[in-house]
Amino acid sequence: MFEDKITQYAKETHTYTLECPYCGKNTLVVNETMYNLPRLGEVLLISKNCSSCGYKHNDMIPLKKKRRRRIYIKVENKEDLKTKILRTSMTRIEIPEIGAEMVPGIIAPFFVTNIEGVLQRFLDILSTMNLLEVSEKKDNLSIITKKIEQMMIGKIPFTVIIDDPWGIGGIYEKSRKTLVITEYVE
């Protein structure tokens, strides 16, 4: 019964095996499934998994492009941190107050999270940078880390900018008064 709910949006699936880009063995299983998802439309979901080395990668590619959207969210309190965000591999997420951005790329992950989850991703990156940086830069990383921690408990207001050239990434809560959405005609 639960499986019926999962597959109701699937149109067709193709599975094949390729050479893994990491270990070079012909054990990379690729599953491509076309879905018609609510709010997103037709998308191609791709999952890659190598049984030899454990390499995994998932992606979602929209099959119909929408207008480019740039969304500005003013986060003013702890409740705003719960705002849900969908990020495609082409979506850029910026927080200007701390000079942080997630940039799109070939293996950029698709994910659904909330604003608190975005802040946590930045904290995880800062933690890694702190391990790798020289001592004179660690003070600056510590200042940014403390600022993000204050943002995560709703003490410091900030802006989240979501820019998606495909028009799919963004937020999925309509009743926000601190939201500006700009669509571009290309």
C-alpha cells in the first residue's frame, strides 16, 4: 500500500550499468526515473550507486524550464527558521549578512530542508575550514560561527536569497509577509 503512494508519480524507469568514475569498475548502477511531481512538474530523478567503492550521487533535472526566480526571505524570529526550502543543483543560496553562499555546480546536491538546515550546512563547512585554516584566519571563522549560532536561535535577523535559473528551487510556504519573489523573463 505504501509503495503505491511512492510510485504514483513515476512515468518510466531505466536502469543501466556504467564504469564508476572513482574506482573504474563496471559496477556503477544508474537509475533514471521520470516523475510528474506536484509543484515541480516533470523531472528526471537520477541515482548512481557503485557497489564496489560505495560512490553515490543523486540528482533531479527538471524537464520543463520555468521563469528564473529570485526569492528574498527576511528571517526575523525563530519561527521563520522553519521555512522550507527546495534547492536544485542550479540553485544559489546566499546569506549576505555573513558573506555565505551555496553555489550551483555539476555535483551540487538537490535537497529539501528549512532555513535552520541551511545555517547548519554553513556551520558544518566552517567547522571543516577551521580544521584546515592557519591560526590568523581561525579568529574570523570563530566570529562567523558565533553569528550563525545566534541566527539559529532567532537572535539576529538576516536575509536568505534563493536564486534559481530553472525557476524550480525556492520556498513552499505562501503566507509569509517578509518575502519578495522576482521572476525574470529571459
